[in-house]
Amino acid sequence: MAAAIIAVTNEYLYRKYTGGWFQMAHVYVPAQLMISYTLYRLITIPGVSLIDAFIVFSFSTVAFRVFVSIVLLHDNIGTGSWVALGLLFLARVAQLTLGK
């Protein structure tokens, strides 16, 4: 979850603050390192497969992106994004109900 929050926060900052990537590199580079570390921690938890970690990271990232897009950026969310969110939700439900 932390990786998704950091990733979407970076995307939000990139959209809100113009001036190019290089001027904000002091923010983006450490944040990317934190994303990589949190994903590493997620996939090294005993009993969690890479696919499990991917589903959790994807769902949390998409859900947080939708929240930021609607609440902070006031963007319109396309049908494809809603379908993707629904499919990720169904993947998580299937994962929990059918077992690993």
C-alpha cells in the first residue's frame, strides 16, 4: 500500500508542478527508491507469491489513482479505468475466496 501511495503522489506532483522532471529529481529519485524497497518487502513476506503482490499493488495503485483523479485533480475517469478497477477487484476477491 505504501508503494502505491508514493507512486501516485509522485504522479500527482508531476501533474501539479511544472518545470520538468529534472527540477524535481531530488523528490522523485528518493521516492522511486522507496517504491522499489516497499515492493521488495512485499514480495519477500513469507507465503506471499509474486502474483499476490502484483494484484495487491495494482489494485491499491489504481484505486488511489482514481481517488486522486476525482478528488484532487477533478479529472474525468474513462470507462476503461472503471473496468480495470473492477477486474482488479474481482481478481482480489477470487484470490481470497478460491485460495492461493
